[in-house]
Amino acid sequence: MSKPKLLKKDGTPDRARQKRYDMIVSKLTPLAGRSFPCKALGGVDVHIYDISIEEIAFHASKSAQSTSAALDVVHQLAISEYPHIYARKEGTQRTKFHFQALFVMQGVYNGKRTKITVGAKANGKIIQYCLTSNE
């Protein structure tokens, strides 16, 4: 996995965010290649890949609350609700990951809502894309 440079708005390195990023990657890496059931999608298995972990870590490392929620990704998938389906649009992350559709769901972590995003591939696999906490 390539490590992105996480910078503050002023262009200086954001060491706290980098530390959270590294923690998420180290804790979630053992989940790579595994799949877990998603309540919002009727129990369909959601696969977690290395690229999923990188994407989760990049977005969730922005805050401590999102980091905590991301470390609990398996539970978040198990309690997810209210899927919103977005069709493919050209020139977006959906085409970068070759998703046919994105499913954005809600969960709860420490009393705060979380946003769980998974993508559907053409081969029928559902891939974990991102998880953040709405603060």
C-alpha cells in the first residue's frame, strides 16, 4: 500500500492525521480479502480489499471520531440501514474503482451517525469503499 502525504491546509504535514491513518491501516489490514454481511443490503457479503482499507483510512483519518468508527467497520456493516443507491457517473470515483453503483448507508457509532459507502462491481461483488462519522 502506498502511503499518502497527509497535509494540513497550510501545506505542513499533519502528524496526528498520519498517526490515525497508520492505525486504521494496521488494524484493518488483517481484514483484507475477507467479506462480512451487510444488514442494509439484506445480508449480502461486502468484500474488503487493500484499496478499500486505503480509502477508508484516507477519509476516516480526518477526525478521531471517524477513526474510531472505521476501526469498527465489521460492526458498522452489520447494523447499517437505509441504503441510498447512486448509479454510475463518468469521471468520478465510481469509474476509478469500476463500480456500477454505489450504496450509501447509515450506521451509529458512539451515538453519532456514520456514513458507510460500498460499491457494486459488474461481476456482482460488493466492495467496501469508505466509512466516516458525521460529526
